[in-house]
Amino acid sequence: MVRFSPLILSLLTPIYAHENDEDHDHDHYRASTLSESWSYLTTDLPSSLSDADESILVFGDKKRIVITGGCDSPNGNEYKVSEEWGGYFECSQIVTKVYAFDPTKGEDGMWRGEFEELADMPRARARHSSVVVNGKMCLFGGRDATDAIVAEVDCYDPETNTWSTPTTLPEDYHTSDAAAFARDSTVYLIGGFDGYYTSLDRVALIDMTDMDDVQYSWNPKLLDERGDIDVVLVGDNAYVAGGYTHANNYSAPFDSVERLDMTTEEWSFVDSLNNGGGDQQYVGLNGKIFAIGGETKLNQDSSTSEVPHLGEISSILDVVEVYDPNANDNEWIELEDMPQSLFRFAAAEWEIDEDEGVIFVFGGQVGFDPECECFRTTDKVMVFEASDAYLKATSGGVEKGFGGLIVLTMMVGALVLSRGRCTYKVLSSHRLAPAKRKKPPQPSSPQIAVRRVDQLIYHLLIPIHHHTIPMPNLSQCFVLSNNTGMKCAQLDM
């Protein structure tokens, strides 16, 4: 008996939706017409928070998402003026707080979680890099409440809930808004800004094999100087994307993506983002790279005398893209937008198995508020059904015509028609979930792939073979009037 995914049923929404929608685009189907991939958790952060960083850290036999430092001012980055810098944005409340987050998925299919406060960091910092090395979580760079670079490297031991400071970054290695990852006992600290906000192309190697004798060296430089960046490690390759440079006055951000081949230690460009940005989050999950949110800025021409309003300089993004390094086309694909435009947030992958996982988004800053001349922070936690969103976007889309479906019908009709019953129940007007039943034995990966294809084809065949396969009663299952999802009562097939 097959348990059909609510994701596949949601693919039918465009079929029953109004075809004369002005925004309808047959050539560029995007899942943003639905809202089933994103949801808010009922649990909020202990306080509004931005510019923090996160790591997946193992406590005994349990993994947890650990969030460190950041800005907890409700007003986030506020506009200020000084003789030295002129106009700029700054957060006045940088914290030492550390939180461990334990996500759980209930029998109703909804994600929940709890926060636990851990030992405070030895010093406050934000816009830093958090890396797990030698079983400990170590923090590199960032800035304090005076906007000075934090040089000390502080490391947290999950076994003892204590901090130590094994080394201090030499002055040449000072950075904030950088990207970092660990490979074995070596930390790669990439790009960022120096103390005067000059964007950097340098790549530092920090060998922490002996925590009492940390060694520093340099790796080949980035192809572009960039800060406000992130990095994802996939196999023997590290990917760095987006960010800003002082060379254009931190104006239009990069959309380029650089790849470091760690077997040759050489950088090269790969396919560019569809939406370049700074302060985006890049998350690696199931061998794929997800680019989420961020900020883009007005490309200010120095010859233009008119100065734009503060609120017009920055545009906060809600876009989501995915890149599969192992795909044949190697292109960034746009997925369903976030429900909230957001930047300066933390995001962490949560792998369920080798083919499935979600991404949690913590806090961040929202769009410019003219009342406070600030980018306010949020305490919200979101979960993104990343694997399902990727499957939906790469399955071809039901709006691309029924020609291929007819061929698929001929190939797999017998298999599909032999499947059993499927029962669904209402959870909300935006979310459809399987009715509770015993969990079947977990199949192997090839079986999972066959099962998912089988489920997809079954639902896609419903509109074609309505004479031989029961159609859902429209009084039981229908598209919402605003085309944001599907609402179903009890549905038996």
C-alpha cells in the first residue's frame, strides 16, 4: 500500500486554478504560487535576534542546532550619523547569549521545537563565523558593540558546557561578515571585511589539530573581494556566493558564485545566482545548495546628484534558489518564495535521511521602517520543506502540458492502477497531511525514488483518466480562491 505525499496533490493546484491569471507564465513555472513549503513554528526565539550564526553540534548521541551571539535590539540596525563615517547603520545591542534548538516533528506532520539557554560566550559578538572543529564549536571574527573586530577565537565544549579561548587571530587575519567551514581539523576563513569595511579576497587556513598550538597560513585567494557572504561544502568543493564589495560602494551585490576545488586548491566560477544578494544564507542539504533571502541595493551612480531616500537604497529579498552540483544542467532553480522578506538571519539544515530534509530559519531583519529609520529584528522561526520544494520544482511542473503525461500513462498505467487507497484529512486551509496510520518499513533509496515517481504519476493521471480512476469530489477538495494552496476534507481514493 502506498502512502501518497501531500506535495504531489498540491501539484494539481495549477490544473484547477484559473488559467487567465495575468501573472500566469507557462514558460517559467515557479512554486511561489503555492505556500505549502514554508511554515512558521509556534515556538519563537527567546528574543528578537539578527546577525547571529549557527552550527549543528553533537551533544553525546544527540545533534542540536546551536545559535550564538548576534544583535537583539528590537530596532536591529539603526541609522546613525558620525563625522568619521557619515551616515551608516549599526546595532547597539550585541549579546553573549547562546541557545540550543531541538526540533521535533509531530504525528500531525508539523514541526515544533524548544530552545535551551547554554553558557554565555566569553564576549559579545555579531556577524561572526561559527564552525565545528574537533567536536567543539569555535567562533571566528565578527564585531562587538563598538563595531571593533573581535580577535579572540572562543570555543564551546558540549560535554562540559564551558568555553575556552585557544587562540587569537593575528591582525592580518581579522575579519567580519566572512564565510567559514572546517575540513578535518583545518578551518577555512574566507573573505569578509576588515576593520575599515574593506572587502577581502583572502582565504586563511587555521590548523587546529593541536588546540594549544594553532597554526595560521594562507590559501589561494577568491576571484573577487567580497563580504557579507556564506559558504557551503559539498564533497571536495566549497561554494561561496553573493556579497558586497567596497569597490562599488557596497552598491549592487554580486550574483556570481565561486567554487573551490579542494583537490587542486583552485577557484573557478560556476552558474550565477538568479538573484544576487548580500547577507543571504547558503545551506547545504542532501548534496544541494539552497540560497535564501538576503539584501540587494540600489546601484547608485556617483554622477547622480539626487540622493535616494534611506528606504529606497535597500531591498530585502524573499527569494529562494537551489543549485545541484551533480545535475546535468548545473543551473540555479528558483523555488517557492519565503513568506517574509528577510536578511541577516541564521539558517540550518536538518537532514532526515539522504533524500529528505528541511531548513530552519531563525530571526533576522525585515524591511526598512521609516518610523525608527531602522531594519527591525524578528523572533520568528520558520521551517522550509526544502526537499519537497526541490522535488516539486524539478518534476517538470504540471503546467507544461499533458503530452508527456500521455506517454507516462502508457508506460506506468498498469503499475499505478494496481495501487491501494489513500486517505487525507484537513489540518488547515494551506496544509494537507496524510491521515494517521502505522508507519511502514523504510525502503531503500532506489525504492524511495520509484515510490515518489509512482505517486507523482498517479496524481497527474487523475485529470486524464477520470473515467477509470475516481475523481476527488470538488466539495471535498478544492483550490483556495487566492490560489495559495488546496483545502481538502476527507478524501478517499
